[in-house]
Amino acid sequence: MEKSEPLAFLEHDHSQCRQTALKCANNQGLRLTKWRQLVLDLLLEDHRSMGAYEILNRLECNGVKPQPPTAYRALDFLVEHGLAHRIEKLNAYVACARPDACQSAGFIICKECNIVAEVECSPSSPELLRVAANVGFDAESTVMEVEGICSNCQNGN
Amino acid sequence: MEKSEPLAFLEHDHSQCRQTALKCANNQGLRLTKWRQLVLDLLLEDHRSMGAYEILNRLECNGVKPQPPTAYRALDFLVEHGLAHRIEKLNAYVACARPDACQSAGFIICKECNIVAEVECSPSSPELLRVAANVGFDAESTVMEVEGICSNCQNGN
DNA sequence: ACAAATCTGTTATAATGTTACAATCCCGTT
DNA sequence: AACGGGATTGTAACATTATAACAGATTTGT
Ligand SMILES: [Zn+2]
Ligand SMILES: [Zn+2]
Ligand SMILES: [Zn+2]
Ligand SMILES: [Zn+2]
């Protein structure tokens, strides 16, 4: 599988995606506490994005349903450590599709099925970064998102 | 002034920006009703982004303070007709800096002073669009945002 | 003047995200 | 094993952003 294939929109063995992510999480020596683990599990179910409250509503451990801060803390942790990404256009979250090699990611978002494909690509348009650098701007993070309709949804699935 | 200069971070005659925008708005045969006009005026004060409620709080006409839908309707209208842009990273809005020639814009966002510079640039990273096209994705809109600290704010202004 | 379309007023509510502080758990040291 | 500091969780309240629904007013074209 090539590095910049939009896996999420292709037939693939998704259990591999899970495996890689979980292995990666463990290898980093992170403390994957119960809520973090559970949130990561939810996100890793597939390549759809989930809102914080969608996650929150599905979170549960021994009959205990946590409050909003619990979901946001876990999400912040996962995002901070590169195991998940925030999709600004959707105010939602996806599992990182390449936690082992995620430098700079862009996202292809289907507004029908909510699938989000992650693509490793150079940060932003070269023009934008060049222009920023030209005026001494210190760039810290970039958002690259393309929204539209995926091929499946165009064909009415 | 070159086309892809981040005007917002440069010394410039901002009254020109206003003029151009207002002229452009009128030329398009749009119905710039009072709220739309007032919201546009607020956005055109400078190149800072404003949240919908910041706008709402400052909106007022003959002593009448409108409700949220009024602000959102005006903003939706302005965005739809290219007179303003939504900044996804901030859930906020800026006046379009080049309403006369705005094809595809990226944004350079200072998290200190909230100034947002608009840069006319090719939509998204070429890689991202190519990859999307490769899988038959129908791209409708793209988000390109770079967040960081502007040169002014780095120097403690 | 009339009807249709657009815009506005108004109330209520939904969806998303944060603050603050106390209680608990984990981990390295004594 | 006891201790102490840092990280994590529990909990309640609250802040911010955005939309739904529907009635009334204004504008536009005929
Ligand atoms: Zn997968
Ligand atoms: Zn789709
Ligand atoms: Zn200006
Ligand atoms: Zn600044």
C-alpha cells in the first residue's frame, strides 16, 4: 500500500489499521488509561469521524457514563500524541490512519458518509507557507481539508 | 501590491480594502440589507476575525439589538456571496480581502492578535487534490489555514 | 394591487466546548 | 510498606456556537 493512498475510501483490511494504531500507541510508552483506550477503540472502529458528544454518548465502563470533560480530555490526549486528529470543518475527530508515520496530514472528507481519508502530504499549499514565511510568520499548525462527495456516495450507496 | 501578499500583516491603506469591498458588493447587484450592511461594516473595520456572537453583541440599529439568527443569516449571506470567509479553526469570520478576485483562498492566522491574512493560492496541496481525484472524489470546498504567531506579536506588540 | 419570494423578528433549543475544584490513582523515593 | 508529588478522573455548573420553527413584514415582478 502506497504511503499517500486514501485508504479510507479503498477496500482494505481494516483490522490492520487497528493493529498498527494499537501497537503504535503501546510502543510510545503512553499511559493508555481506560477512557483513552475506550475512546481510541471507538475511533478505530472505522474511518468515519465522530463528534465529541457522539463519542461521549457511546462511552461507558461498567455501567458508568462519564461527563463531557472526560471525553474531551481523552480526545485532547489522543490528538496531542498523534493517535487522532481533529477535523476542523466538522468539529469532529478521526483516528490517525498512520500513527507510525504521520508528519503532516491532509484530509478528504465525504459529507455524505462522514468517512475521512487521511493523506500524508506536504503541509499546506507551498504558496501559503512561502507567503507566511516571507512576512516572518511563525507557523505552528496547518489545516488542510477537502470536503465533497466520495465515489461510493456519488453512486448512491 | 502583488496578488498574493498577506496584506493584513503589512502596512497598507486599509480604507482601500473597505472601498474595494463595498464597491464590489454593490456591483454584484446583491441586496445589502441593513443587517448585512452592518455586519459587513463590522468585518471591514480591520483584518481581524470576529466570532458570530462578537458581531451580534456589536450589532445594533436604532437601538434595536437583534437575535442570533440575524447575525448568522447575514454572515451566511456574506460568505455565500464571497464577501466574507469562515475561518474553521476559529469558528469565526473575516471580510474577504479580495472580493474582486477571490478564487481560492488560504488563510494565515495569528493566534495572538487574531489578524487573518488572506492569500490567493491554489486550492489545497496539489497532492491532496490529486489523491482525491484519483479515487473519484468530487471536491466541493477546501480549507487551508495556517495558524501561528505573526511577526508583530513575536516581537511583543 | 396582487401573489410569490425574500427577508426579518422572536422564542426556544440543540450542539459543542470549558472552568473549577475535589477526589483518586499511579509511580518513584524513602 | 509508607509517603509525597504529579497525573488522572469525577462532578457540577456554565460558556460558546449554531439551528429549528414559525409568524410577520418587506420587496419584487406581473
Ligand atoms: Zn482502515
Ligand atoms: Zn461518502
Ligand atoms: Zn486592509
Ligand atoms: Zn499577531
